[in-house]
Amino acid sequence: MVVVMHAAATEAQVSDVADRVTGAGGEAFISRGESRTIIGLIGDLDHFGDLGLDGMPGVDHTVRISTPYKLVSRDHHPDRSTVWLGHGDIRTPIGPGVLTVMAGPCAVETDEQTLQAAQLARQLGATVLRGGAYKPRTSPYAFQGLGPAGLQILADVRSEIGLPIVTEVVDAADVEIVAEYADMLQIGTRNMANFALLQAAGSAGKPVLLKRGMSATIEEWLMAAEYVAQRGNLDIVLCERGIRTFETATRNTLDIAAVPVAQALSHLPVVVDPSHSGGRKELVEPLSRAAVAVGADGLLVDVHPHPELARVDGAQALAAEDLVGMTESLHLMASLVGRSYSAPSA
Ligand code: PEP
Ligand code: MN
């Protein structure tokens, strides 16, 4: 069950509700959103019904939710949400009606490479710059990212190019520094079930891009999102990036059905990463078309000025010569599904 407080509810009224729940043996998770406070209740549902929470001062209404994820569910918030990132002049929405392209290099390597990749991202109509300063590599011997120096490069490129940045955080201990620089924190596939990291990201005061674990069910992915939401942060964007199957012809298998399924179960925006799912640049455009066709709210695309020299994931990065075809496809698909997409025309 979720208790939705009035916008004008006082702290004392919120505590009274929480105390009544804990006094009855339940647990109360308080989420303070921008406009109102919500209290998620964990425990015996029938029992809560007897507590008279609906009539308590400051309570707007209560909602019974039987799924194991609550705050991110459609029961709690029937309309689809839009998540905003950035501030001032560089604010970007991700949600219904828009096709938000996030693009950039897989990894931040040098200031010049990142700036050039950001220029390619702009040509692709990206309104968010992606790039990893902390890289979760499968091999411990592979390039692990530039760390804080990479964050500084991203911040410099943001000032020059004017795009908000999304960048990955791989360790709860780094959440604070990454949140200082980033406009959105990315949690990668390998960390989807790192609950301490999810909680730390949920408390960082920045939107979170949550990739689906490569072997996670949609329900597990939504429960991971709930860990972030429970910390009072509902600015979460889900990212389908391909799952592990028996197929080896692609890096991962893009689970295209996950987009409408997750959107039906959750109010959160859902985007697709066609780069990490296919693993090859020639698959990026067809997978992107499919993603837009099934209703994805955005795309997360690897671009690189010199893919052949990329330190990470060069095979899947689009280069300058790939952008004309890709933007044409996205213009066409966005108009078919009625979403705005702002790439400059070729
Ligand atoms: C990435 O986007 O840079 C990345 C590492 O992706 P994933 O976590 O999906 O492998
Ligand atoms: Mn990558």
C-alpha cells in the first residue's frame, strides 16, 4: 500500500502516519518528491486497511499495490512520467512525446576525443551527452576509465557544447563525486542488483539511468528501480540494453518487447541502447528503428570520432559517416510515432 500525502501536509502529519504503521508492526518508507510526500508501506496489507490511514490529517489518499515494486508502478502513478535533467538553459526531458537521443563515446579517453564525440552527438540530434569516466570492465586488465579526470573532461565539454551529461557510477563510494559533475547517474547492467549502489544513487539528488541487468527479468529490473525510488528519487529512466541468451551472433539479444511491457507496468520512461545490445555498428540503425517503433522514449547511442582507435567498444560506435543515414531513419520513425526529434536535417 502507498499513502499519498497532500501537497501541503506537514512533517508532523507524515511522521504520524509512519508511526501508526510502524506501531502496527509494518515498515514505512517515506519518499519526499518535489510536490508531495509518499509513504510506501511494507507488511500485511489487510492489516493496514484497518488502521484508518485514509482519514488521517494530511493524507490525500491511499492506494493498494500488490506488486513487489510500488513507487515505480502504474498503480501508484497511472500517468507516464517525464524525467528532466540538467538545469538552466540546458534542460532535457525524457518521456512521452519526445524521442530523446543520448549519445557520446563509450568511454571518455581524452578531451579532444570527448569534444569531437560530443559534436557528433549533436549532429545526431542528441540532447544528452553520454560517456563513461568509470568503466565496469569484464576483464580486470582492460581500461577502467579515467575516473575523476574523466569527469572533469565531461564537465568541460558540457560547458562548451551545452548538453547535460549522463555518466556511469560503479561504486557506492564514488556516488558523491560523480553526482557533483553528472546531470544523470548511470547504473550499468553489471550493477543493476548492487542494492547499496542503487540506494546511494537514490539519495544523490540527481536523475538515475538504470540499465537492465543482462540476466534480469523485467520484474527484477523494476524492483531495482524501486530501491532508487524508495530513497525519495522518482527521477529514474529505465534502459533496455539487451539480455544474455543462447544467441552469439549479436553481443546481447535486444529484448524489444521489454519496452512496452515495462511501460505498461511502470510509469517510468524506457529507453533503448542499440549499441550495447547489438554490439556492432551496422545493427545500431535497424535496432534504433525497432526501438522507436515499439515506443521507446529515447536511445543511448555510442559515437566516436575514430572508432578504430577507441579504447572501449569501437566495433559498435557510429562515426561521422554513419550519421546521415541514422538521422534520416530517426526523423522518419519519430514522425511515424508522433515524437519530437530535433536533429538538424542533413
Ligand atoms: C555503457 O553504457 O557504457 C555500458 C557499460 O553499458 P552496459 O552497462 O549496458 O554494458
Ligand atoms: Mn560500452
